[in-house]
Amino acid sequence: MIKSVNLDPWEQVAQHLGVDLYLDLQPDPSGSARWRGARRRQSLATALRASISDGRLAPGTRLPPYRSLAADLGLARGTVAAVYQELIAEGWLVARQGSGTHVADTPRPDLPKPMTRQRKTPDTVHDFGLGQPNSSLFPRTEWIAATRRAITAAPDRAFGPGDPQGSERLRVSLAGYLARARGVRTHPDDIVLTTSVMHALDLLSRSVFGDVLAVESHGLPFHRAVIERGGTVTTPVPIDNDGADIDQLPTDVSAVLLTPSHQFPTGVALSPPRRAAAIEWAGDHDGLIVEDDYDGELRYDREPVGALQALNPDAVIYTGSVSKSLSPAVRIAWLVLPPRLVDRVRAAKGPREPDASIIDQLVLAELIDSGAYDRHIRRSRQYYRRRRDHLTDAFARAGVTIPGIAAGLHAVIPLSAETEHVVFEAAARRRYALAAMSQYRHPHADGGSVVPPGLVVGFGTPAASTYHADVSALVSLVAEDAPNP
């Protein structure tokens, strides 16, 4: 670009106005000084036409005021004004009273049609996908208000490079919230913030886990995958109606991953004797328990199940996220660590926060401190409880009893071993989004687990406008393809 060195007062002001616009106006070094102004005008007009033609300036794009563009390019204001008028006359641009100059909304007939990518239309008819809350519940108003307050109150250093442990303000807020709502015993200095539980497990696999980690015989495959990518082998532990069978933990493991509050996908809670057995195992074997507090906040019919971590903070690593309580789009999760492991996990994460948005962490802290997060959780519980009741009532009328859904966002529709794959394949043909229980089975799990086959469906996902119709269609699917589930 051609830049002017000596700026007049208007140019000094104009450089602070308008919007940025890149145009390649490199001068011809072999050109003479004669007619230089005319060549600059022609070059600017050609560059603008080219930017519009190839789609860099889309219809409706606002251009900078001609005086600002003149200051940016080092051209005379009259030159840029004349080019704008020329392109307006040709139909490339349009001047709108009070709103400046824009690229014309109506494409010129002599211009090639802009290239558009072919987008695939969603092919799911009934969406019972797992692992996400209903997107309509996201507290938009509260998030906006919390953002304004958090940004206003944040010190300047909050906008610098991030601490690998995450925002100190959120760690303080989380320590208080987790103690109050989940019974977790910790200090802000012992919390490391991450973007997801999966990211937390990746950090642990690279810094804490040994060669072998025990996991529940049924669980999330991508959690097992990220652990094994870190060099740790996973070995299954049988589960039944009381949760993981702690007595069958392999002798060669030094750590075990559990979902004690709400096992995924069976939905059972780890029974009090099993909880005590897990803590005793950790003490006797100098072992670690990783507690994934899956759906711990979304409880309905039962008294709250406190965090296992409270029974022995020195032996339990506690992890959770806001992916179910708020949205998976908010990339915030946490590790509550025994103090001796904090430096090791920090080192695995690196000297600076590599992924998370510190701004979002400040907003979440504001939501927690203001009470808005608690109010959102309580509203969500009522919403999902009504959905759960409708689902179980609809299947009860069809003669299908769904095991108690005391917490969480998913249900297991029991089927026989012979019909699980039949119904699942029928659902796929009819474009249902759901899962089969067998998809969550550890590849090395033996017959020790008492996990009945069935369909795993997320009742939080369908839109409010279609929920009743989606449930009716699901009941019909099961009744037609598994008449004796």
C-alpha cells in the first residue's frame, strides 16, 4: 500500500474511523510521474471491482468512509470519492442515506455467481442423541448480564496470558460451589480448569495414570480412547445394580475411573457399601480414584448423592463440567486434585493456558457468585423431570417399564438380547438418533457385568415443539419391532 508520511489533521482523525479494507495498490515502479493521479484512480476502481467480483466483498458489506480509505491508502480524498461515485453509477456500490456506502445487494448480471458450498440437510427425524442438554434452556439473558458485569469488574491482568490452572476467580467460585452443592472438599489452589472431562482425562493419562487404569465395563468409548492415546491401558470392572464391583478390581491397577453419582449408561448410583469399599481399596493399595461426576447436579427423585471425593480428598481426583448443566458449547471443566498432584498436572498442561477462554471462565464465576447458576440448575431439573415423567408414562401405557431415572438426561429402554440389534437397526433406517447399550461395552469385558441390553435415549435433546411426537414415535418403534421387550 502507498502510505503518506505527513498527515494533515483530518487524516490523523480518519485513521481512527471506518473499517479495515485491504486493497493491493502497489505502484508501478517503472511508471512516470505524469498521469500518476489517473493511474491511482484506475487502480483503486479495478481493485474494488475485483474484490466484489471474487466474493471478498460480499453483497451488503459496508465500505469505509471515503475520507478514511483515502487516509489509509495515502490517496487524495477527491480520488476515492470519485471512484465511489463511479462504482455507484455502474451498480457495484450503493450509497444509503445515514448508513454509508455498501456493496450492492443485487448481483450484477455480468458477474459470476458466488460459489457456495453444498450443505447437507440434517437427516435425523427423531433426535434422542446423548450427552447434551436441551439447547433452548441456555440462560442467554443471564449470560449476557454476567458477561457485562464480569468484563467490567475484571482487572487488566485478566486479559493477559492465562494461568495453566485457569482463572483464579473461577477456581475460588468453584471451590465454594462444589463444597456447597456436591460436598467436595478442596482449595482453589488445588483446582485445574480444563475445557472438558475428556481433556481432563487426557491430562491425567499423560501425568498421573500408570500403565493400567481400571474403568467400568460400560462407559463412554471416547473417554477410553483418549486415556489409551496417553499410553495407559484400560481394563474393565464389572458393574451391576450397585454400580462398579470394587471387589473385582484387578490387582495390577493403581487407579480406577468411576461414575459413582450416576453411572453412564446404566444410570445406577454406586451403593454406600461399594463407596466405602472403593475408599478402603485406595487406602490399602495407595491407589487413586478418578470420580467423573456425570450428571451429578441433575437429580430428580432421590436425595442428593454427595461426591465420593469428600470421603478421602487425598485419594480421589474429582472431575466435572458444565456440558450438561449449561451447554457443551461452553468449554469449561475442572479437575479437583490432591495437593501432591497439582504441580504434575500443571506441568502436563504447559506454562500457559493452551485452550480455554478465560473470558468464559470469568462469566461462569459471575453466574455462580450471583446465584444465577443455581437458579438455572433448579429450573432445568423441573424441565427435565417433566420430560422424564412423560417418557416413562408413555412407555408404561404401552406395557414397557423403564427402570427408575433418578438423575441425568438419558433413559435405558430395556430390550431382550435378541431384539436390541433388531430395534437399533430399525431406528437407524427410520433416522432416529439414539444408541444401543452394547455400543458402550468395553471390548474386553467378560460376562461378569449384569447390564441388561436396551436402547439408550437422550430425553433432553428433542425440541420442545416435537417432544411429544418424538416420544410417541419412539414408543411405536419399540412396540412394533420388539413386541415383548
